Amino acid sequence: MCTEVYNHYGDVDCRHKEYQNTFPCNIARRSHPDSDQLLKEPVFLPTTRPNVPPGLLGCKMRRATRPTAGKCRNCSKKLSLATKDRNTNTTNSTNTAQPSESKSSPQPGQSAAPGTVTPSPDHRALAQVRRSFLQVAEKQQVTP
């Protein structure tokens, strides 16, 4: 008997069953019934369903469910997209909700928003970088 394995998610919001893989029996593998049933190559889960019509191999299919904590992939994606949309909406609303603040550029060393970096350094940093480039150029000059 070949076994189709399904994950049954136990989250309150998500009680979906999701196909994981099919474990072929000795008839489907075309091996001796007493063989060791080792896989020839690794199987990365979840897999796609095999394109074998039911009854073609002459064995019965049986279904196994594996209880799994959490949400299925589709529900997890929907939740993460909803969270991301909520975060962008709250960010936009906080930017528009404070009109009394000045819209000037941030101070040197401060970033415009959390997690971002200002694109240009202040004038002192530029002067220091220029001096260091000049010193390197002086040391690399070729003497005759």
C-alpha cells in the first residue's frame, strides 16, 4: 500500500490539510516485498503529487495525516502580508499625522527614518575623505 502523507494544521484559525508527499510501496517501487525500502535519493518536502493514475500500479492508496502545530503556508503568507500592510499603513499615518514638525533634513549623523541612512555625509566628513585621498595619491606618485 502506498501512503499519501498530509499535514493537518492544528491552529485555531487554520485547520487545513496540506499534501506533503507519497511514500511508494514495494509494488510502486517494483522491488521485492522484503526489501529495505530505502530511498534512492533524498526527497525535499513538500513534494508535488505523482502523475500516476489511481489503480495503475495495482496497489491501494492509504492516507496518513500528521498533526502539525501552526498555520499552513497559505495562511502564513496571508498573515505576513496583512502584517506588512498594517505596518506600512501605520508608518504612513504617523508621517502624515505630525504636520507641526518641520520637514527639514535630519541632522548629520541622524538618519531620515529608522533603518535608513542619509545619502550624503556632512562637510567635515567630505573634507576628511578628500584629505585621505590626497595623502594616498602623494604616496603613490612615481618618482623618475
